[in-house]
Amino acid sequence: MKVRICLAALCFLIFNCSAAYGQTPKKDDRSAEWEYKQLSPPSDELLNHYAKDGWEIAAAAGGGGDGGFYTVILKRSKSHPLFGTQTAKMPKPEPPPPQKPTCRLTLAQAPVIRGLRLGMTSDEVFAIFPANEREEFDRAQKLKSAELPPSYGYTGFQFGLSNYATKDRFTGIGSITFGLFDRKVVSIGATYSPVPQFDRPVQLMEIITKQFGLPEFKDWPGYNEYWGSPSLSCDGFTFQVDASVAYNGYFSVSLTDPTHTKIMEDRKQADRAKKREGFKL
């Protein structure tokens, strides 16, 4: 009889232990020794954030190698005072403050390229690059078309300087492009060719900054003597150089008045709003 009672008790114990072993503790089951959480993909900032609330790495799985692990399993002990509580989400980082231009030059102080400057009218530009009757008609049509959407006042012209009587004025410049907004020059691009041999872009930049009256190259944001495409934002204009091709005997510079971009965008949005209001099904 005693043997039967012991066997029955043993069976009952085995049955209940097996059932308990097969169950997954509920999230709010305070009897669990550990609680777990998965992070995918993890980052150093995220792991440190959870570590402050008592979480520690239990396992990791996924990529490995240079790419790191895709998933990390965290665990937190029941003995930790925050056991069973939610860990707050990471706060979003504050956006960096806008960089203030280190160049205080105004639009009136922008570089002048062989007499070409920002703010010139289309008539002043065309006087330097005179055209025949057919070309004059095409230019006039292009300016007129630019007043309509989707140009909203902007158009561009490119001149191969060897085609004009003023070519001697632009010796060493292969081509010039103009961006015009409301018939005024808002950008100038010039490609110089051929040019002397330069060992490093910084040698070219020393000449450019000196002749155009710009801040010394070492004072430009992001300065690097091997910087192939340096750019400078001033109060009244932006200036950019593509010096990466100087080894091949040519380089280009571009000069822009950025104020026209907001006016263009405002016109575009106003035009779209007007079309939406007049839309009928």
C-alpha cells in the first residue's frame, strides 16, 4: 500500500513538473528569474540605453563579421528593481544647428570672371556674346518660355567661346554657362583648359582664392589639401571648384546666388495649389 502511494505521488510530481517546464512564463509572471527582449538591429547607443535599465546581453545571432550581428537577445534579472517594467524609447537626437557661413562676403563682393558677374541682365550677357538673327530669335523664345511653368523664371545658356569675336577676352576658358532667373544671372560656370600641371588640388586652390579675393583655402569648412571638390558658402553667394580633374589639364568653377531657389519654390507651390483648386472630376 505504501509503495502504491509513493508511486502515485511520484507520478503526480513528474506530471506537474513536466507541465511547468513546457510552459512559457507570461510577461507579467513575477516568478520568472529572467525576462528577455530582442533588439534588431542593435547599435552601440541602443545597447547602452538598455544597459542603464539593467539589461545585459544573453545571446546574439545573425550576420557576424564586419557587418555585426543582426539580432541581440537581452535579459534582465528578477533581482533588478526595474524587473517587469518597460524601458523607455531612446530620445531622438537633437538636429545639429545650421552651420553659419564662415565667409562674410556679400553678393556685391562675389568673384568676377573676366568681367562676368552675378546680377548681370540677359541683355548685358548677350552683348558680350553677339548672335545672328536666328540665334537672337531663339534666345528671345527661350527667355519667354522660362517665364512659364515648369521653369518658373529660370533658364540656362551655354557658350562655346571660340565661336565669338570676344574669344580673346576668355583665353584659357573653354566654355561658360549661365543660369538666368527673371532675366538676371544667378549662376556662372566656367571650365578652364588647358591649365598648368598641379601635384595637389591645394596648389590650384591657392591661386583661385588669391585671384578671386576669397578666404584662404585652409579656412574653408572641411578643409583638406587633397579635397577635390571644395565649396564655400558666403553670405551672398556660393562658390565651388571641381579640382579633381586638374591632373587631366582642366578644371571648373561655379558661382551661384542661392536666393532665387526659394522664389522658384514659392512659385511652384502657388502654381500647384492653383491647379488643385481648379481641378474638377
